[in-house]
Amino acid sequence: MSKRLIIIFIIVIAIIIFSWIFLFTENKPPTNLETSLSTESNTVFKPQIAENKPIYTVLSFPKKQEKEKIQNYIEAEVSSFTKKIEDFKENTENQILNTNEKLSEAQIEKKVFDRLYPYYFIDGLVFTQDVFEEQSFVDTDYKEIKIFDSEVKIFAFVNTIIDVFEEQSFYTQEEANKYRVGVNKTLKDLLESEKILFRNELISSELSKKIFANIMYNARKKASQKIISFMDKVKDITIKDARAADCFRSGGGGGAGANVSAPCCNCGLKVIRGGGTQYVQDCGSGSSGCDIPLGCKNLYGMGRAVIWDSSTGICGVG
């Protein structure tokens, strides 16, 4: 190889080396030293690098704020729930008995009467009287009771019901006598004891009134409790064991319940083609087997919890 060619080859190699050094090392990542120098130098600082790499600082107060939020939420919910309970309790007490109300003797008597003889019992008596008149079960000279607003009128018609059932052969003479004792002795004694209780509740202290309101609230939730109490009283008053389990319906329609008189459990009348009616001892579910309901289940306690004592004729309505 000639010297000329060797020189040309060396020059080309040199150009390649210098080109690689200056061209290919321009974008090379900086060394640690270069980085340190760049950081200290104001002329090469690039703020966009800091933007792409945010600094996260761990502090304790965000967690504390979160706990406070949860605590505040719980306290707010508890306070709201407590207020709802207090409001509901207050409304329940006011509905049953206005603790700030000073009642006159006439008002007390009216409240006691309404408790002992609730509207559904009075409506049942009115309905039964209309049936008796329409079916000619009572004499033409029968003096209709326009308003059942006294115990005298109520018990007079209850005894009329027993008389009619005996005359129409719905009762035997023995059954009629048994129910007369049940109405005029057992039921009256039971109602007299309840009358004393109700009167005392109406004229008692403010604390007693509130206790009474709570008792009544529980009675609303457990209407059958009234019936259980009724059965206990009947067993105490009568010598015979009450056979009320023969006529029972659970459930409850609200309210405090009452002990009234009914001529039967679920009896009624079925209209016969061509005129007249036929007595049915058990009208079945929903009184489907009768056209005219007359019993504890299908008239006086319709849609409510009921229990009927076949030994006295007392109908407990819950």
C-alpha cells in the first residue's frame, strides 16, 4: 500500500472518531457531577422538570380531619335519631292524653265512656238494631234507641239482643241465661274495674300520665296484650275456665282495645230466596257464608284482633 493511501485512511479514521465524540455525545444523560453542578447553577435550571416531578409531603392533619368528619357525621345522625324518638314519644303521649290539659268531671266521664265503649262497638249495636227492625225480630212497639250515649242504653239493648236470639231459637234457654249472667255480672264487673283505672289515669300526676302514655304506646304495638289481660280477668271473675280459644284471631288494628259484648263468635244471617233469613252459626272467613254479620269476629271486631269467650259472651277486641 502506498504512503498516500495510508495517510488518506488515517485521516478518514480521525474524522470518524471526532464526529462520534462531538455528534453522538450531545444528548448523553448528565453524570452525577453534572447534575449537581446544574442544580447549583442558576443558568441551567429548568423549572419544567420540577413540574413533572411533584413533591408529596405526608402530614397528619388530613387523617385527623377525616376522623373529625366521621365523628361529626355520627353525632349528627345520633342527634337526629334521638330527636325523632323524642318527637314520636311526645306526639304519642299527646295523642293519648294531653298532659297539660285540665279536665273537668264531664270531660273525664266522656273520655272514660269512649274508652269503655269505642265507636266500632257502638256502630255494631246500631247495625244490629237496624237488622232486628228490618227482620221484624222486635215488636212494633219496640222503642228504638236513637243514640247509644249511656251505659243504661247500651246494656238495655245488649239484653234485647239476648232476648231476640232466644226468641228466634238462635239460643237455647240455658245459653240465653248464661249470656245474661255474662253481660250483667261478669262484663259489668270487668268494666267497673277498668273505669276506676281509667279515671285514675286521667286525674293522676304528670309523671303518671307519661307512664300511662308509654303503656298505651306499647299496647298499640301489641294489641293482643289487651286480650291476654282480658282473659286473665275473666278467669279471675268466673268459676269456669274461659273457652275463648275456640274463637280467636290474631293481629291488631291499633288503639288500646276494649272488652264488649257479642251474641256469638262469627254468626250471622243468610237471606233466603223468596224472603226471610236463615241463622248461620259460623259465617266463615270474611263472613263469606252470611249476608248479615252479627258476631264478635265479623261485626264488632271486624278487621281487628279478637277473642270471644263462649262462657260469658264477652268479646275482647284488640
